[in-house]
Amino acid sequence: MRRKYAVIWNPSAGKQQKDRLDIVRNLLTNAGADFIVSETNPGKLPAACAGQAIQEGCDALIGCGGDGTLNEIGSVVYKHPHAVLGIVPSGSGNDIARSHQLPLDTRAATERILADQMREVDCGFANEHFFMNIASIGFDAEVVHHKTTLPGFVPPSLGYRLSVLLLMLSYKEMGMRIHLNEEVIERPTLLCAVGIGRYYGGGIEILGNAVVDDGLFDTCMIQKVSIPQRLVLLPALGKGDHLDKFSTVRYDRVEEIHIQTDRPTWLNIDGELIPDVKEARFTLHHKGMRLLG
């Protein structure tokens, strides 16, 4: 069956994004592909573009954007079993592509899509919120929020790590009650990450043993630690060097997880924030997503 592609992109993202779109458009044209281009705007978000593309007969939706854009498009693909997602990473973090071992280069990513090798991978929900990579509560979600408050001249690639440094001395752990399958853990916790893929925060390998199609969530919990311990642990985490080296780090692989917190907090989902969350139930859909590449 010949595919019909929809390329979904954000025209307000600047000249570099337009240059990427031109590469994608030229490669699709040279391949003789049937495609349309759909532009997002404040009144037409990526999910709306994706839904319209499905209605117009497109079965391959190419997201040309960051992880937030890909999450929105993916949530639509998930609901339509005949549809597949192609990823041209164009954001500041690009952790969905990284976790799924897809090219970060625009030309290579588009060529991978045109090769038309479809694979099924896991996806998850945190409460009603769809995600393809990692969701988290605690210090790291607060870092994502803090990054949005930085001045505009701070490069996105630097924003996450700068926020980590600024919050390292001031963030207060929260009480969490965590249900892992049949086990219940209750203690002050620095962070809890739940995911399908390995990377978040622009390449931080928080879930280094994750496999994207194994039907399990990987989880990493870090309990309350002193500030001197943070100064050692957090840089190690940034390099993916935290597993099996710190007694305060617990790593599990589970089918389901339920987290309750002692105060309203941010829930980070594929780099997007949900405010005022005190409870999150995570459910996994084994091979519920279809990717090209």
C-alpha cells in the first residue's frame, strides 16, 4: 500500500526549522511521495493538525519538531491503528528520537522514514496523559519548570543543566507513597522517573536499562539525600553513571506504578508539564505505538 504522508511543523520556530522542512520536502518530492504539509499555530495545535491529516486520508504522520510536538502527534497516531509516526527531531532535547535510536540529523531521519520499516513500540499513560518516553515527578520535573523561567538569551541546550545547578541547593524533597506492582514504598523522595525509553533532559540517561518494546516500565527513584550527596549524585546522574553505585538510588522494572505525593507538584511528561498533581497512575500499552524507522 502506498503511503500518504503529512508533515506537521511549527512555522514560528525560526529559520532553522524552515530549513529542516525544506530538506524533508525535497526528499519526499524526489522519492515521488504523496504528501501534504500542515502548519501548527496557536489556534491549531499539533494534535489538531494530526487529526485533520488522518481525516484527509494520511496514514503516515511526520512530526518535525520537539518532544512536545511529537507527543501530541503520537497521541493521535495511537488512536488510529492504521496510522504510523515518523520522527524528524527538531527540538532542544530530542529525547524521544534518542530513546528510540532514531537519527537526530534531518536528512538521515527522513531517509529512515522513507525506508518504510515499521516497528511497534510501547507507550504509556500517566493518569489520562499519553507519553512515549519518560514521565517524572519531583526534582527533575521542577527543573523542567524552572527552565521555562530562564531569560530568553539562555540557550535551550544549556537551560536544563543550569536549572539543575540552581535548584540543587534549594529543592526540598517531597513525601511519596509509591506502589510498585504489589509493593508499597513510603519515604521522602528526590525524584521518581517512569519510562519506556532511556533518555530525558537533552540526553541524560536516567533509565539506562530501558527497552522500548519489552512491555515493562523502567523506574528510577532517588530518596532524600543531603546537599553534599547531591553534589556527587546529580552529576553522576547527568552522565548516566548513577545505577548500582548509590544506595539512595533504586531501579525497578514493573508493569504498573502508582505515585501519591504529600503536596501538589509538577508532572513532567515527555518534557511537557502538568501542574498541581498529587497522584499519578501509570499504565503501559505494550506495542501500542507504530513508528517508522
